[in-house]
Amino acid sequence: MRGLLVVALLVLGGCAGKASISARKGYVRNPEKHYASNEKAEIGMKISGEASYYGPGFDGKKTASGEIFDQDDMTCAHKSLPFGTKLKVVRKDNGKSVVVRVNDRGPYVDGRILDLSAAAGKKIGLDKVGHAEVVATVIE
């Protein structure tokens, strides 16, 4: 009886962990279906907030769009903008800018609006500070 209880708790605990991952904002179970979307973001729409960058630990892995992440491409992760959306990202404190394409979901840090690829982050100086305030404008 005690062994059955332990097994039941392990099974239920495993299920709870999976449910919490799929419930995360931006999580896409079937990225190929979402990637085929014809949704478009409104050109000229602006978003502002903190941006960070990511790369080395994700290079070569599949993004939420189904593409393989290349830290040297000018791409970014956003929680909800349609894949393929192009953004001009301007760092507020130094005026440096970069054009990126949304191909992933994230960031998963409170208060952050974008995760830029390592190359895009470096172009606006995030490699020196980690994160900074930006304004991103939909250009395509």
C-alpha cells in the first residue's frame, strides 16, 4: 500500500511539472503550426522596456518558430509578436540601433520585452552591460 502511494505521488508530481511548463507565457507546443501564421504586426507600433541578449547556450538549438538559432544572426525573441516581424531596436542611453527579426519566444525574465541574439545585442552594446532600456518599432 505504501509503495503504491509513493508511485502515485511521483506520477502526479511529474504531471504537475509538465503542466507548468506548457502554461508559461510564450510556450508553443507545435511551433511549425504557429510559424505558418499569416499574422502581421502593425507597422509603426512601438514597445519600450528592458532588452537583454542570449546566445552561447542556445546556439544550434531549435527556436519556437522551428528555425535553428544562430547567435550570429540578427534575430530576437518576443513573447507574442508574430514570427517574421522586423523591429528596429534603439538603445535609449546611447542611441545605437539594430534591425532584428522575431523568430523565438521570450524573454522569461520579469520586466524584459526582448531577448536579442548575441550579435544583435553586441551591435547596441549589450555585451558590455547585459541589459538596457530600448524602444523597438515594428518596421515590417
